[in-house]
Amino acid sequence: MASKKRQLKSWKVYAILDNGLLSRSSRLLEKFISLVESPVDAVQLRFSDFSSPGLYSLAAKMNTMAESRGIPLIINDRPEIALSLGASGVHLGKGDMPAGKARSLLGEGAIIGRTIREGDRIDAEDLAPADYLSIGPVFSTPMKPGLRPVRRSALGKLAKEAAKPLIAIGGVNRENVSRITSRGIKTVAFARYGIMGKDTVRKIRELREVMEGI
């Protein structure tokens, strides 16, 4: 995991596979294969219920596939699941386990991400153990209907002040991504773009081409 952690600063495109968007296990696996065959730097599994034997077994299979390709697999919300799978790390939301406790559980080699919101202090003590920060939504998205998009001025300020990688998420696509890269964002994540519909590999390749040009 340590070598993958060292690559964090070079990440450009981070994919999130949400089982709420693709409920059938066969579709989840099909889409995951497309993701790891595309030029993504990391994949996060945002599964609603790892207690389901089917979803846990699927996550284990996906972890093996990601490992074989050298792609970090990040588990959303559940550090204990990341530990049991031997995944590369965990992403923690605002109400999840503190990053320090997740670090104690997973060890120094694990990748730990934390969600922040506009107005959060990025030098806060509870963020220190995290390896990267995720901010959003940067555009309107049906995935987060109750949240207003981050102001561009605030995004630029965070990008300038963050001492660790800052990943922008929420409504990102090839057409609008330059509006946030112009504010200093170097890494983007998506849950719908590249997941919904067809041509996953092509769409992610096109997004990465834009990101590589910044």
C-alpha cells in the first residue's frame, strides 16, 4: 500500500462505484472491469450494505482485480471492511470514524481520505491523519440534492492552501472540468460520469486528457 500512497500527488481521475446507481451485481462487476481498464488512478467502492454476503464477496473479487492492475481500491465509510479485504484504504465522510482512529486501525501504509465542506478549516487537527481531502459538490448533482455547489472563489482558496491533495467531486464531466482546474484543482472524482450509460473507457480517457493538459 505504501507505494500506492506515494502516487497520491499524481492522481488525476478517481472513480466512485456506487451500488445505488447500478443495483445488479452483474452490472457492478461489468462496470468495475471497465473502470480498471480505463485510465483511472483509484476506484472507491461506495456500497450501501457490506453485510450482504453477495456484495462483500464481490468487493473481495474487485480488490483482487484492482491489486493485479496496481490500482488502489478505496472503501467508502467502512475502515473495518477495508481492513478485512486488505484494500488500499478508506474514504471517510463528515459523520464517519475520525481519521486518527482509522489510521490506528489500518496502519501508516493505508490511504485515508476525508470529505470536507466549504468553510471547514483545512488545518483542523482531525484532518491531519488524512492523506487527501475531498471537496464538493463543485457542480449541481442529483447525487447531493441538498447541497449547494462550492463557490469558485472558495475552491481556489482551498486548492492554494491545502497541504495535501484536494479532490473535487460533484457533477464533474469533460465539458465543465476546466472551470475548476482553472482554480487550481488537479484531481477530480466522479460517481455518475463514466458510470452511467455506455463507453466508460472512452469517456474516462477523454476526461483524463483534459486533466493531463492542466
